[in-house]
Amino acid sequence: MQALLNRIWRAVSVPLFAVILAGLIGAVILLVSGADPIASYAALARGAFGSELTIQRTLEKATPLMLSGLAVAFAFKAGLFNIGAQGQLLFGAIVSAWLGFSIHGLPWYLHAPLALLGGAVAGGLFGAIPGALKTYTGAHEVITTIMLNFVAINITDYLADGPWKDPAPGNIVARTPAVLQSARLEEIWIIPIGFLIAILCAAGAWWLLWKTTTGFEIRTVGLNPHAARYAGIKVSRTVILTMVISGLLAGLGGSIETQAVVGRFQPGFNAGLGFDGIMIALLGKTHPFGVIPAALLVGAMKAGANQMQFSAGVPAEIIDVIQALILFFVAAEIIIRWLIRQQALEGEEQITLSSGWGAQG
């Protein structure tokens, strides 16, 4: 029992202290700016959990964050840093919108899942591109996913302002038509269906990673791809599969944002959700279940920011500062460990190459 408690403490201690430190520094910033930290944080809490409506809004905010965080965390288990969740989320959002407004006559129990699945598949296919580039050309996924984000932004902007633009009279903005009611995702009491789907995805990711052979292969590749290859694991296939699943999760987040929150695709409404997933994944220690409270925390901060601004007279940008501080304190430890592991792997590869040339000589 004591060993279990120690393991849980090691898992939650860094994120917990990161949140506390960020909150304390945020309080100092509020004091310097002339605001009351206690009143500001109280307004933030009311804006996030003060009523059924605000709780529902918090869960809506947390849902795409949870799925984009899962996307980043899942890729991280294979030693991959997926910075492209934003682009994958955008493709999921716009394909879901297209399926949602263009298909008529389907009942909701077919139309809504079809739009969800279409957006998820679009994100997965877009995620497969950096996986394939890494496998067959050696291109680093950090570089390719960052570049593909801009590709996704421009393609989705073109579609929303071109062939899929809302033809409604008087519309002058880039956006798709609203999805049909049969494609909308509603709520069960105050709990959005999309939030429940995200919880199921977190449980499914955990099961896949720790209860299946595929998950064992993914984690082994993440720990040491050379040892994994020596053990007979198909590293190339595992890398591509991991990026597909990662992109699928991000694309599903975009689908839910379209079908449950925005009701259509409109450039700018999904801005930053994929990038926030990096913070969610790091705050959750790249564990599928750790992503859930991390997404809820950040979702609550985003949902309560307006209330804090109106009630306490605090700029909403202070929330961005606090989020950045949380990311800084959490990421420092995780990124340092990742860099050390990468250096160790590079050193091992150099030793292997040197031994091979020596043997031939």
C-alpha cells in the first residue's frame, strides 16, 4: 500500500507544485497590477463552477483540450513529439462540418457518429504523413508536424472561404454552413456527450497502451527503438501507427468542437486548441488518465476567464500567463528527461556503429 501511495505521489507531485507555484506567481502579478488576487481567483472559480451552465461550459472547454492532450501524450509514449495536433484537429473539425451539413436524410444516430468518425479519420490520415516521413526519410517529427500545421491552416481556410463556404445571403466571412441538427452532439443533463466520448478515449488509450501487445510495442519503441528492433518489433510500422492514432484523437477533438460547440467550422474558432494539448499532456505526465484532470483545470481557467475579467477587472490574458507558468514548471523536468534519453540513445547508436566497423576491419 505504501509503495502504491509513493508511486501516486511521484506522479502528481510535479504537476501539483507547478499549479501551486503558477498560482502564487499569478497572485503576485495581480497584486502588482492593482487587483485583489483572492477576489480574482474567486471570480474565476464562479465563472468555471458557479452554476450548471458554467460547469457545462467548463466541460465543453475541456473536451477538445483533453483529446488534443491525449494525442500528444499517446505519441510521446512512442518517443514521438507530435506538435501537429493543431493541424490534425483542424482537419477533423472541417471534415466533420462538411459531413454534418452536406448529408441530408440520415437519423441522428447515424449522422452524428458518421461526422465524428469522418473527422477522426481525417485527423488520423493527416497524422500519418509525419509518421511516414520519419520512417522513410528520417525527417524529425517535430519539424514536419510544425510545418504541416501551416499546411492545415491554409487548406482549411481555403475550403471555408471557397468550395465549402456558407452560401447564406449576406454572409461575408469564411465559414461553412451550420451542421444539420441530426449531426449535433447534445448534452445529458449538464454533461456534454463529447466530454463522455473524451473520457472513453482516455480509458481506451490506457487500455491499448498497457493491456495489449500493440501498446507494449509502442512503449518499447519509445523507451529504446534499437532494443525494440532487436527484439523483433517492427519499429517503422509502430511509428506510423502511433502517429495515426495520435492524429485520430486530435481529429476527434476537432469533430466534437464542430458538432457540439461551434456548430460549424469557422477559422479562428479552433485556434490554439491543438497547441494547448502539449501543455495538457505535460501537465498530465503524458498519462491518459493524467490528461483528464489537466484538461479540466485548463478548461476551467478558460471558462472562468471572462467572469474574472468582468467581476474583478482583471485582463483575461492573465490566464495565459498562468498557463504559461504551469507549462514552464512542468515541462522543465519532462523535457530534460527526454533529452537525456535521446542523448543516451544517440551514444548507444554511435557505439553500435563503431563496433560494427571495428568488427569488419
